[in-house]
Amino acid sequence: MDLSVLHGILANAMVMFAALAGVYGLFEYFRKQSVSPNYWGIVVVGNLLAVGQGILGVVLALGGGQPARGIIHILYGVVALSWIPMINFVSSVVNKEKVARRETLLVALVSLFQAGIAWRAITTATVAGAGL
């Protein structure tokens, strides 16, 4: 299998995974639940997926691959790698009182944001959306 095809498959998986993590988090928030170890596990696996995606991207770039929108695609990739650090930062700013339910909402919203970032990275990798 061509590495660029694998990169594309992982990108689609990342969009779906982050979106599902966000929806699950919203579901837990409305059930008045705190962030469970299982939910943190979902977020960690999603972040590891982003790391794998980044490694493949670097390998493709070193092999001469170039996304359609160049540096913009790379920027979205770097932002995607910051899923867990972004949760920690937003939580430290917005949730200083360490309210457990609020943390669930923040993790869910950052996960949905990551789904959008991953989708945007896909759109900047191709010419006029070709291959989506």
C-alpha cells in the first residue's frame, strides 16, 4: 500500500475518531458525568493516531511528497498533534476550580475542534478537494 493512501486513510479515521470522542463527551456531559478513565483512554488513542499521522506525513515529506497547500497543511497537522496539550491548556484557563463536569464539556469541545482541524487538514492536502 502506498504511504500516501495510508496517510489518507488515517486522516479519515482521525476525523471520525475525534468526532465520536466529542459526541461521546457531550453525551457524558449531559448525563452529568466527569471525565472517566475510559474517556481519557479514547482521547489518548486519538492523540496517538495524530502522532502516527504526523510521522507518516514527515516520511512522505522527506520522500518528496508535497501537499497541495503546503505549509497550511503542515500547520493543521501540528495543531492536530496538540490534542492533549490543548485540553490541558483550555482546562487550566477555563476550569480553574477543577469542576469535573465542566472538564467533560471542555474535553468534548476540544475533541470536536480536533475533528474539524483534521477535516481541514484533509482539504488542504488535495487539489480542490480531489480524492476525498
